[in-house]
Amino acid sequence: MKKNTKIIASLILAAALLGLLIFIDNSELKSSMLSTCLQKGAIYALVAVSMNLLNGFTGLFSLGQAGFMLIGAYTYAILTIPVASRASVYQYFDGGVVQFAIPVLPAILIAGLMAAVFAALIGLPVLKLKSDYLAIATLGFAEIIRAVIQWQQVAPLTNGSNMLRAFPTYSSILFPFIISGICIAAIILLIRSSYGRAFKAIREDEIAAEAMGINMFKHKMMSFVISSFFAGVGGALLAMFQSSVQAKGFTSAMTYEILLIVVIGGIGSITGSIIASFLFVSSMEWWLRFLDETQFIGDFEVPLLGTGFRMVVFSVVIMIIVLFWRRGIMGNKEFSWDGIFKFFKDPFGIVSKIKAKGAVKKNG
Amino acid sequence: MSNYVQLLLSGIAVGSLYALIAIGYTMVYGILRLINFAHGDMFMMAGFFLIYIAAIPNMPIWGALLLTIALTVLLGFLIERCAYKPLRSAPRMSVMISAIGVSYLLQNFATYFTGGLAQAYPAIPLISNKIEIFGVSTKLITVITPILTIILVVALVLFIKYTKIGMAMRAVSKDFETSQLMGIKINRVISMTFIIGSFLAAIGSIMYFSYYEQVSPTIGAMPGLKAFVAAVFGGIGSIPGAVIGAYLIGICENIIKSFPAIADLSNAFTFVLLIIILILKPNGLFGEKLSEKV
């Protein structure tokens, strides 16, 4: 395909998606399951891509994503609850200590920065650790954050284990798409820069990368801090989406879900993570819902179906992907028009296989 | 005074339970270099097994206990065969992701099967009885747990030291490839490790839930993580290390819980300890020094 054709195709695709979103935003579909899945998918896509930057592109196996999202969500909520509502939100703590509110966009930015600051602090000691020790240390860090936020002594700031609510949310479903889109574009630019190449070098071989003159600690730290920044932004968006936020929801199970999205999409593929997060959210929230309700085929009641069965089927599917389809949807490749074109010419390599067989027969 | 005795007793009891779980982590890590994230959920599943088995009419309690242990061991064996064995030659991270997937599956399965609600644990006669020591009233289980744990740990250490399969385990944890070349049936050793780990998790689960009296689908995660911290603290791969780490965490946690101002932070303490130990002594108290080959 020519370069111009590709650009035109991309523009048409982007315009079609934008048109679809605007259409949904202005129709009664806005409160439908489709719209919920799209919004949550966009937010999860950002968080999954930020995790992919760390796990897939820098080779740092970190499990702290839920912790950074929690920091982002709480920072956003604490900074934006209108002063008038504070008395009712912080009803047990005399309206809390923060008695001002700032606009939405700066608050989202500060949410990201706050997560980044914590990442820099925790990164100093833990980034020296190797693979699974790093994983467990970051997982531990996320648990520490969750416990500290619910601590009674800081409750005038965080409202303890009570819910934070009444902060401004978005009115158009385009909002999470725009913020996520800008953030993901920034991550893509970063990965394509010389820093991104240094990250990949560290992923492939730490010792060789260091021998080539890459400052290992500086680059690991950079990847960790940037990834956490975007996780913080994602946390703020999630808070807006849910319109309330509570620390007990940000468990390690949330990190696991994001990790599974990254794995399904393909470790080291941005587009893979994006596609996978929409698939993941839609099948979890929507497509598999029917498994949770009793179904009849004619007079026959389908056995096993019931509340929670959806999640069992879902996790079995994930296990099958993890075990037998380790590359995920995209492997470490990115979406490209050439790839699509090739796929339709030769789906799953079937055509070339048939051709190859023919060739053998001819020779024989 | 009696307050301190109470704290120490419950600390030791909880520490013993962490120790039983931690051994499962440390043995698997020693051999496969895998953090078995599903281990805490095995512990939870063992809790539910007993609840459902004990509810069968005319089931004697000892029969229920034996059946619970047998089922947990079977589950551990099957998890290894289905989820870890196919990935033997895959990168280590894939196996870890698979372990996370298993943990996710077990939690979701338990939520589906039980309706997601916490369920009461059946009282086991004798060990749930109340007794009084040093003027403190407590359940008999608080005293039995440490004794049983010590007996099991000693038995395990002897098993690893003096039996043929124990020797094979030590060989495999020293050098995976070479021991394979020496004719050790690696899959049998790994299965055995999972069987022992699940067995101890089942015993730990019976003790733990007799103590806390409730099982819910996500209850395994926290004790699992803490037991893992204990294993790291003691030096991963070392059984005595894991036991000492577990007692330390159990006792400290109970002391922290006794101060109302910082009681909420008892979970955080464990992970602060983890980060400190990883910085100061990444190999843990009794861990072997591993050198990276270029």
C-alpha cells in the first residue's frame, strides 16, 4: 500500500470512530451498555498502555498499577470536591482539611504528577530489584498505599475508609476518549524516541544495554515514573467514570486485571493493549452477562448458569489464552494497514500453507 | 500483663499459620523460581472444601478433615499439571502470569459457587474449645497451632534431608538442568513439591479458619501475600527462614493491632518490612547468594 492511501485510510477510520462516538453521545444510546463499555474501555486502555510501557517495553515486571491509580483517583477527588459539598462528604471529619476546589483539567494533571512523585520515591529503592522481587515489592507498595489512605489519622484528608463523592464528572463520553487519546499518543511518541529505544534495549538485555552506555537506573526510573503518571491520570478518569471512589476497590485484583489485558493484547504492543481492553471490558460487563441469568433453550434449562458464572467462563478463557496463545492478539507487533492487507490476502497463513503443500507434491 | 500474654499467644498462633503457608511458597520458588500467586487461593479453597464437606449429612468430622486435605492436595497437583507444566520452557514471566490467572480463576469460581458471601466455618470439636493459660482465656487452637506447626516443619526438614525424593528436591533447587541430566525425574519432584505445599496449606487453612470462623472468596489473598513476605524475609528457598519470618510478622502484626492509633496500618507494616528487607538484604536472612551470569 502507498503511504498516502494509508494516511487516508487512517483518517477515515479515525473520523468514523469520532462520528460514532458523537452519535452515541447525542442519542439515547448514551446510557446504554455500549456507552458504558466504551468509556470504561478507553480508561482501561490508558492504564493498560501505561503498564505495557513498563512491563512490555522496558521489561520491568511491576504490579503496582492499582496503587498509582488509587493515588490519582484520590488526588483528583480531594482537589475537586466543591467546597459546598465538603461538609456532607467529610461528614465524620468536620468537612475535612482541604477547603478549596480547583478546576477539572489541572486536577487531572496534578493527579498524574502526584502518582509520578510517589513512583519516584518508591522507585529509588525498588528499581534495583530483579524481576519477580520487583513485582512483589511494587505489589506490596500498592497495598501500603491502600492501607495508609484508609488510616484514621489521615482521614481528615482522605475521608478514611468512607467514600469520596460529589466531585465533578464529565458530561460527554468523548471526554475520557480525548484524555486517553492524548496520553496514549504521548506514550507512543516516547516509545518511538531515543528514550524508547533505550527502554527496549534494557528489555532485551540489561547487561548489554549498560555496556552500550545506557544509564540503566535513569532509564528504568524514567519509564517507571512516566508509567505511573499515566496510571494516575487513568485513576482520575476512573474516579470520574464511577462518580465516587473508595480505596477498598483498588485491590491487587485490579492490577491483575490490567496485567491480563496487557497479556491478551500482546506484551509489547500498544494497539494490542487498546484492542484488548475494549474486548476485556465489553465481555466482562456486557457480552457474557447472559451467563449470569437462567436461560432456557426450548423447555430445557441450561445448567450451571447463575450469578458469577460469567466470571468463571471469563477466567477460563483468559487461562486458555495465557497457556496456549501466549503472544496475545497482536504479539509484539502494532496495528498497520499492511498487516490488515496481508491478513486478508492470506488469513492465518492458510493460503501459504496450501501453496507450500502443493509445492512439495510437485517436487515429489 | 495478661494483655501481653494474649498478644503474644495470638501472634504466635497467626505466625504459625503464616509459616505453614510460607513453606508452600518457598519450596515452589526454590525449585521453579515461580511466585505461586495461586497459593493463597488454595488456602481459601481448602476452607470452602471443609464447609461443604462438613455439611454432608452423617459425615464424621475426621472424615471431613481428611477429605479436605485430600481434595486440596489434588487441587494443587492439578493446578501444577494444567497451568504450570505446559509452560516449563516458557519465560519465567509467562509462568507468573499463568499463576495470576489461576488465582483469578479460583477467586471467581469460589464467588460463583458460594454466591460471594462469607460463610461460617464449622466448629471442630476439641480444638475450638476454650481453655485458660496464664490467666488468659483462649481457644485450644491457639496452643495447638504452634506445636503442630513445629512438628510439621521438623518432619519436613527431616524428609528433605534424609529421603531420596528430598535429596532430589535439593538437587533440583540447586541446579535445574544438571539434576535433569543426572536422571532425576523433574516432573515427579515438582509434583511432590506442590503436594507438600498444598498439604501444609490445607492444615494451615483448617487452623486459620477455626480461629477466624469465616471464609470468603477473596480471603486467601492477604494471608497469602503475608506468607510470601515471610518467605522473602527468611530467604526464599529456606524453610527455617520462612518459619522465623512468619513468626516475626505474626507477632509484630498483633502488637501493632493493639495500638488503636496505628491499628489500621498492620497490613501496611508487613509490606514496609518487605521493602526494607529487599533493600538491605535482598537474599533474606538465610538465603543463598545468587550470582548473575553474564
